[in-house]
Amino acid sequence: MHELGVVYRNIRRADRVAADALGALGTSTVHEAMGRLGLMKPVMRPVWPGARISGTAVTVLLHPGDNWMMHVVAEQIRDGDIVVAACSADCSDGFFGDLLATSFRAQGARGLVIDGGCRDVRDLQAMGFPVWSRAVSSKGTIKATLGSVNVPVVCAGALVHPGDVIVADDDGVVVVPAAAAEATLAAANAREANEAGKRAKLAAGVLGLDMYNMREPLAKAGLRYID
Amino acid sequence: MHELGVVYRNIRRADRVAADALGALGTSTVHEAMGRLGLMKPVMRPVWPGARISGTAVTVLLHPGDNWMMHVVAEQIRDGDIVVAACSADCSDGFFGDLLATSFRAQGARGLVIDGGCRDVRDLQAMGFPVWSRAVSSKGTIKATLGSVNVPVVCAGALVHPGDVIVADDDGVVVVPAAAAEATLAAANAREANEAGKRAKLAAGVLGLDMYNMREPLAKAGLRYID
Amino acid sequence: MHELGVVYRNIRRADRVAADALGALGTSTVHEAMGRLGLMKPVMRPVWPGARISGTAVTVLLHPGDNWMMHVVAEQIRDGDIVVAACSADCSDGFFGDLLATSFRAQGARGLVIDGGCRDVRDLQAMGFPVWSRAVSSKGTIKATLGSVNVPVVCAGALVHPGDVIVADDDGVVVVPAAAAEATLAAANAREANEAGKRAKLAAGVLGLDMYNMREPLAKAGLRYID
Amino acid sequence: MHELGVVYRNIRRADRVAADALGALGTSTVHEAMGRLGLMKPVMRPVWPGARISGTAVTVLLHPGDNWMMHVVAEQIRDGDIVVAACSADCSDGFFGDLLATSFRAQGARGLVIDGGCRDVRDLQAMGFPVWSRAVSSKGTIKATLGSVNVPVVCAGALVHPGDVIVADDDGVVVVPAAAAEATLAAANAREANEAGKRAKLAAGVLGLDMYNMREPLAKAGLRYID
Amino acid sequence: MHELGVVYRNIRRADRVAADALGALGTSTVHEAMGRLGLMKPVMRPVWPGARISGTAVTVLLHPGDNWMMHVVAEQIRDGDIVVAACSADCSDGFFGDLLATSFRAQGARGLVIDGGCRDVRDLQAMGFPVWSRAVSSKGTIKATLGSVNVPVVCAGALVHPGDVIVADDDGVVVVPAAAAEATLAAANAREANEAGKRAKLAAGVLGLDMYNMREPLAKAGLRYID
Amino acid sequence: MHELGVVYRNIRRADRVAADALGALGTSTVHEAMGRLGLMKPVMRPVWPGARISGTAVTVLLHPGDNWMMHVVAEQIRDGDIVVAACSADCSDGFFGDLLATSFRAQGARGLVIDGGCRDVRDLQAMGFPVWSRAVSSKGTIKATLGSVNVPVVCAGALVHPGDVIVADDDGVVVVPAAAAEATLAAANAREANEAGKRAKLAAGVLGLDMYNMREPLAKAGLRYID
């Protein structure tokens, strides 16, 4: 986080197969599989609904009101990447719009996660290019200050290293460290498999109280029923 | 609000017919009919658009980061109920997702109103299970602390007694005390009937200034027109 | 901003052709063409997605919890106007709903921009009447206090004079002073024309780094690449 | 909460001795003694630091931008009361200043807790009249709309019945139901007595891990130490 | 508001005697005397308590993260001025610290009002240089972008023209248009004179209900007393 | 960030002499010396004014509403440390009060930085134990869930490794990586030395425009002066 004016060209990306598989499971399952860690703050919302992506992070550190480095990060995108943009201070300016989206897509990006603002929402939806941001704003930016590319960044409260897996959907954005991608996938798959059976029982009217054997611990904790 | 670890099994629900009829009128009409009271704060938004429900409240008091009592309240749901979940402190965690929704629905719930976070938005929309919440978040919760079920709660600034009527739509969530349900319905129906005629006149170009006889009181208050 | 209880009947509206043409370009292009000024705060969001309008401002100054002046401004609407409502203090109350929308439309309004709350969202969407607001709330208002109509107002951080051009879409709301409408249109058109070519190049994989000749200034600013 | 235009003259106030004694213990101890309930949201802050009061609640329900009922509640104040002002919607207007403080004090009030704004902070501090509010604002209010006095209100997320004990200090504001005042006092005193011994041990370097016998449950929960 | 890169050297400042006298009355009295207009949003707070100033505005428009124009405005300060700094988008960066305060003071400034962040709070207090801001932040800024000096600006929701009177104290910041300074002073003085008598009556136990003759209008509005 | 239930006992602390010296320079100077990085969000404020500390970080990761790990971290404190507490989701609960402060101090802590709430403000001030937090709240917490101690954490948007230098004062909280402590100190000292001379010139009336040679670049950027 503490280097400015630096672009790391060679990063180790998480395993592609694991990254893709994690996306199919969704943020909530993945986040649970990680022990309830790795989630960005809920202020991060999709700028258009329904998108669901995963990929490997290329990171960029911006400064308020300045999107110069967005052009620098574009060159570092490889097929299957998601750009994760952090900012050195809170700023809702529209750092990103349809022109940059066109460029990012041409370089292979699957989407953008930005701790700032985004614009051209209508065009982004028409293009099918998904963005998660803390704001939507037409406010333009300048190109004057160096940040960095492919350094570790804090984005919406979550630490992201270049190459980490990013999973993003209507529920938010979760970060899986590259080294943990496969173990997290295994845990998430186990969790998912487990849920199907639970869902069927609950749909049939079985109560979680019974399915999870909660009655005894609740009573032990002192729960009283009053008629 | 001041009892912990208690579940009231027998509550007096508002009249079902009145509860259903209030839902058809919508939150804005019902809230006006109550003298502009009973509304939850506007931070409460539907997690997917277009839902419009009404029903009788079963209440649950949660603690931050803990959804244990959601399983306890599930057993107290009767057909036509809406679960109203309050929290002892502000927390955006995802206390509720598709598994609990499956269970709530199986018990007869029409929806959930929660002063906290919700997850699995895509699944909830696919199921058609509506939720009003202050946040969307994948963040999971633990099951460690007792709250209470069917005690009076404050949810998003509104006092809710078990059995009260809840009306929720795209405009927000309003609470009608069970004892006031029928009088409120009558007042809301009168208001609604009254509005149809007004709407026609306004559409025809009649000004509210004339329709409501506002010109004289405005002049009396000192309004000046300058050409 | 400093007159209360006054209605200006005769205002100079911006050129209609320019106002219409600016709407087709959208807020982000227009805001850039103005030198990155004139934008309302991003808290202003459309109450239903997809609307895109432009028109000339008629302004109204409200007080918290009081929508009396909304009926006064209705009479001042001319075909092609957009009502811009400011409030003397932050208030999320629902100052506006389907009845007023019916009236505004009958008078020729294309939409409403309000630094406050709005209700009857479902009806407004069904009518196709667009509103940009800081909140959605069923909370009703009273009719007791004089504000003003067609005075300069500050709405969501932007200064609006009666007759200014308002452009509003999914990205937000921008204000173009009447006297600047045509020059802004020319600048925005030039910008738009310029963007089409850029978009094609970026889509073909040309990098912004090269298209905008950024490599030299970045190197001069000290950017280092590390393999 | 659902009555407008009503003033209840006779309320049952909590025991004065208990109310006074609770104030000496402070909000944090009292709130713990109540099972971690009864606390207003942390947005409620003292307008000047250092005040610490307790007393019995007289309640008033206001509307946004309107402080008419503040004069109505003044007449209902008895010696040792604290006025608790709720509002039917969020509003930061300055509902209260030095004139009303002079009047409230003359009637016997010990302070004000208001879910809105307050002004004349310098004068209030000079008078030694404490106020807890969500905002400081010079914004004045009108006198046009009826609310109610001595009805149950929700103030900053907490339910307050007339006559309840209010405890307020630098940590915030807590509400103790009148019927629970003496039991809460007993529990709070026990807690306080218990804390003195703990404090001495902790000051002497004993760890909470040992004093509270946490090592075993932590190990059982899976805590691992790594050198 | 719509000019960038311009410095107006000659501005008409409000009458100095009126500006000074308004400061002695304080923001709440002045704001009331203006008909409850002209107030900045309550997010504007003094960075250290107790300061109370008034003076004439020199204005500056900044961009997020860029304080270059603060050096440009310094040259335009005349004795008795208050610098009012607006920003083209919300930004909490620390645009101002003790070095600029030293310079502003040397040029004759009485204080700063900034719709952004401020730093070196301890030094500012030691110097006795008052600042009202929306945030305190160490975050530094760059010097890369032109804004403007002595153009009309919107600062924290209030329109400020160069030369307007600014009054700032613990209650907030109010703007009096230069042309209205003397009339506002007269109205504020009348209000203040009027308040002394009221204060004495209220302190003696007279109720506002009687002093303001509110009992009849309250009864007429339907207020009911219940024993 | 991605380990739960782990306590690292041996951490490499930054050089003590550098840590102490950085504290004397203050957050703004240190943050500038780091290239404007390392700052926590401005929501982090001292719970009582005037404190100014520096030291080495011991870190703890908490969960919402649960302060169990605060007792675990206490044992890892060494003389001169500052505890930095992060939370897996936003929570304003009062995780820390005078008992824990007594314990932390006895173990050698200089203060606490917590991305959550704090209580017993009056006692903390009396003890002279400084805390920076995002909220003050009496709300108590439970002891049920494992977090971790001395893992890297994200606190108020800043990445903190165990052993990093923390500098905190009225302007906020800044983090200096242990490995960068000495270089940052050198840069900060150079900056500080440089400022003394600038301050004297500015106080004598020299303008920053001249002292920093800004007139030419401003003119080149297009700044126009209008008389």
C-alpha cells in the first residue's frame, strides 16, 4: 500500500478454474466458506442489477478526483481479470465511464470494482459491463497524479492483493486470497452441497430449531416460552 | 422491549380482512390515514423492486451479528404473518438469506422487514419472497445470544407490537396498531375514494390552488406575485 | 435565495432547442462540457430507472415537512419545464406523489428534481413521470408555510436559476445556466463527436496510454515499471 | 405513539430516589444492568461536554420543522423531569434554544433529550442546561402543527414512556422503564460494587483472561497461540 | 459558479460596521432575522469550540484533493475578511493547515469556512485561528487544477457571493447578502431586544403558552388535555 | 487478514526511537512524509481532545458486538504499544471502557485505536487513557466468538501490520509500516525543518504565490485576473 508511482507488471494470478468456480457459488457462500471474512463494505453496490462475475484482481490506487492511473492499469489487464480500484481518500467522483469500459473490455476485463464513483450507467448496462461502486456520479476527473498499479490496496475496507480472486454479485463483493482459492472453493462446494438438503427440509416445513438441534442449547441459554 | 430470552406464543393478531385490505391501499395512503404516523425510516428499502404486501407482525429482537432468534421466530409464524426483526444496535450484517426465506415461507410468512442486512437477493427475487432492509450484505452471523420473540420492538424508528398490521411496498413500511386497523382502513378507503376525483380534475388541468381553495389562505399568509 | 413569499411569473427560459439537444447528450457529457461544474450531489437518484430528460427549470423553495408551495409552482409550469424543488433544511419527507405528478404533467412538466423525498414510486413509474430525489418516503407533509417560486435556489449543492437548463438521467442531474446553454451544447457536441472515434479505437485494443499520448508525461512524473 | 393532538396531564413518574441513584451510576452501567437494552442510538451526543443527569421523562412528539409542542410540554414539566422530544421524521432543525431552556428550567427540568437539532449551544453551556441531540443547527422552526405530550414515543431508536427514568452522560442516553427502575438500580449497584475489585486487580496487572477464567473456553473454542 | 480559472480582484464588500455588529448577535438570531434562510448545513462544525466571528466573504472554488487556489485566494484577502471555500465535489481532504492559516492571518483574514477538511487543529487552536469545516483530516492535497476566486459559490448548501457577510459560531455558519446586511442587522437587533424581556418572563415561570397567547390557537387546532 | 482464532505472540516491532520521534511530529507531517498515504478515515476521532501519542501496533480482529478478543490482546501488549482493533463489519457498540483501559495501561499500552465504539469517556479522560474510535456508545458486547491477535488488519480503511508505528492526535490516525519508520522519520524531520522558515515568511506577509513560485505555473494553466 505504501508505494506510489509504481507499476508491477508480473503478478501471480489465482488459479483460473478455481476463480471461475467460485463465481458460480456467489459472494455469500464464498464469504461463509472463508470464515466470514474478506467482504467489502455493503456500500459497494452494482450499478446495474443482476451481474454476477468472478476473476482475478489487477489493482490500482487512485487519488481523489484523478483517474490517470486507470489508463495505466488498462495495459496490465489480462483475460479474465477484474480491475479493483482503491482511492487514497473517500471520493464519489465518476472515475470510470463507457470509454474506459470499452478499453477494459478490449483488454479482457470482466468488470470493475471501485471504491469511488462511476458514470455512464446506461451505457455500461447496454454493454453488459458490470461495475460495483460506492456511488454513481457524472463528476469528471483529472489526470495529474501518480498512484500505483498491482500493489496491495484496501478497497471498501477489504485488503486486495494483485492476483486475488474477486467474486461479485447482487449481494456485494468478496476477496479470496490467491493462495486460499482452492481451499475456499472446496469449503464453499461442501457448504453448497449441504445447503440443498437443508433447503428441501425447510421447504417441507421442518424447523431450523429441529434441523440444527437448537432447542437444547436455547433452553440451556435460558430461553423461556410463555403462552 | 425490555425482556430478553422470552418467546410469547399467543399473540392477538389484527383482523385479517382489514390487514389484507390495507395492503391494497399502499403505505402512503395508509400512513396519511393514520395522521402521518407509523412510518419506518426511509432507510428501509425493498431488496428487489415491485413487491407490495401486508400482514400481521410477528416480532423478533436480535443482537448485532447474531441471527439465532430468527430460527426461534420461524416457529411462531402463522399464515399471513410478516416477520419484523429489530436489532439492539445498528448492524448491516446479512441476518437473513434464502434458507431462512424457504423456512419462513413454509411456515406461512408473506415477507420480512428487518432493521439490518439481508443477503441472497437474487434467490429471494427468484422465490418471490419480499424483504425490506436497511442494507444488503453477504456478511454472515453467529448463533450465540438470546433475544426475544413477540415482544414490542422498535424497528427503523417505528414501534411494532406483535399482531400489528404491516404494510410494505416500494414507498416503504408502515405499522398500523392492531386495535386501529379497522378505523385506519375506513379512513384510508375514504381518502382513496376522494383521490380518484381529484386525480381526474388535476389531469384535466384544474390547479390544486383552485381545487383546494388555496388562493385566499396563500394571499392571507402574504404571498406576492411579481410579473 | 433570500426572498420568501414571492412568486416570479415571468422568467426567461433557456433556448428550447438547446435544452432539448442537451438532454440527448446526457449529464456526463454536458457536465464535462461545462468544465466539470454544475452537477448536483450524487445523493440525487432517479426514483425509477431509465428516465432521461431535459428542460427548463421552474424553481420552488420549500420548508421541511411542508409542500404548500408545490401547488403554487404548478401554476407557473409551461410546456417543457422541469420543476426544481429546494428545501431550507434537509428533509426526506415525501413532498410529492402521484396527485401532484398528475397536475404537473397536465401543466406541461417533464419531470421533477427535488432535494427531499418523493412517494408513490410505483404510480410515478406507471405514469412515466420521472423524479430525481434524495429519498423515497411515504411521509406526508403539511401546507402551512410560504416559500418562494422562481427565485434562485440551491438544490443538492447546485445553484439553479429559473430558466436554466436541467439535464437528468441515470447518472444524476446537471444544471446549465440559460445564458450558457448554446455554448455548452456546442462544446458537448464537439466532445461527443470526438468520443465516437476514441471508442472505436479503444474497442480495437488501442490503449488510452497511446491514444492520449500519456506515456511521456507519466514517465516524466516518475512512473516506474517493475517486472 | 399513535395519538395526535393529545396532552396527558397525569403521568406516573418513576421513583425519584431510584431515578437519582441511577444517574450517579452512569449510562454504561445502567444499560448493562438492563441486559444491554434501552440505549438510544449513538448519534445522540451532548451539545456541551461533561454533563451527567438523570430524571423522569415527560415526552413530546414533534413534526419536522415545527416546535409548537415544545411550549405545550413546558407546562407539564415537574421538578426533576427531563424532556424527551421525538420527531415524526428525521429533522436536524434547531427546535430548542436558550429561551426555551430558560422556560424549561424555570418549570423544573433538568435537561432535554431531542431526536433533532438544538441551537444556542454557547448560552446553554453558560446556563449549565444540558441537551443531548442528533445535531446542532441555528435553523429555526414554525408553530403550526399539533403533536402530542406524554404519549409513548420512539426517540433515537429507543421507546420512552412518560415517567420512565432517563440517564444521560458523555456516553449517551439510556431509558429505564419506570416499573423496572428499582430492580435496575439494584442490579446496577451490584455491578458497580463488583467492578471496583476488578479494577484494582486489572490495575495490578492481573489479566482479564485469568480474572474471568477465559483461557479454557478460548482454548475450547479453538484459539491457537503461535510463537 | 460557472467560471473556472478566474480571479476577481475587485469585489464590493458589505458594510464593515454591519458585518461586525451581526457577529455579536450570533448565527441563530441573524438567521431568524433573515426569515430562516442563509444557513449552511449543520455538518459544518468549528474545529475548536468557542470561536465567534463575522466578516466579509472572499470566496474560492476548489476541486477534490487540490488546494492550489488557496494560495491564490490568500492574495485577495483584505482585513476583516473570512475565506469561504467551496469544492466541486464532496471531499474530506485536509485542504488547510497551520501554514496557510499563518498566511491568511497575515493578510488580514478572521477565519475560514470550508466545505471540506482541515488539519493541524491543535495549532489552529493555539493560534486562535477559527475554522468551520465538514471534516478534520490529515490528508494532504496537490496543486494541479484551476478553480476560481471571488465567484459566487455554493458552500455546504448555502449560496455565497463575494462580499457577503459571514457569521459563524458554535451553532454554525450563516450568510447574509451584502445588500441585506443593514436591514438584517436592524431586524436582528429588534429581535434581540425583544428576547431580553421574554427571557426574564420565562425565567420567572411565565409559560410560553401564555406569553405568546398560544392557548387559543392550540385549542382551535384541536389540542385536547386528558387528566 | 484471513486467519481466525490465531494469536501471534512474537511480532517485530518498529524501532522505538523512531516511533517516539514520529509522534512528536504529528499525523499531518508524518502522513505527508509518507507520500500522503497511511491515513485512517476521518471518521476516526479522539474520544477526548488533546491527546497525542505514538507507539507500536498490536492488532486485534473483532466481530460485531463481541469483545472477547480484547482480553486476549491485553496479554500481548508490551510497553509502548498501541492496540489497533478492527472489526469484521461496521459496528458502533462500546467494545471498550474503563476496566479494559485499566488493564491495557497496566500492561503498558499507550492508547487504543478502534474501528468501532468506545464507552466510559469521562473515566478514560480522567485516567488520561486516549482512544480514537468511530463512535461513542454505552452498548455492551458479548464474549462468544474468536477473532485473531497480531494478524494484519484493515482499520478504518488503513492496513495495519503488527509492529507498525501508529501516530494519533487531534487530526486523526496514521500508520507507518515498521520497515519504513526510519525513512519516514527522516523525511518528516526534513519537512518539519523546512516548514519553520516558511511559517516565518508567511507570517511576515510573503504570499505562498511568491514563496512557492506559483505565479508562472498558474498563468500557464490559464489563470486570469479580472479587475
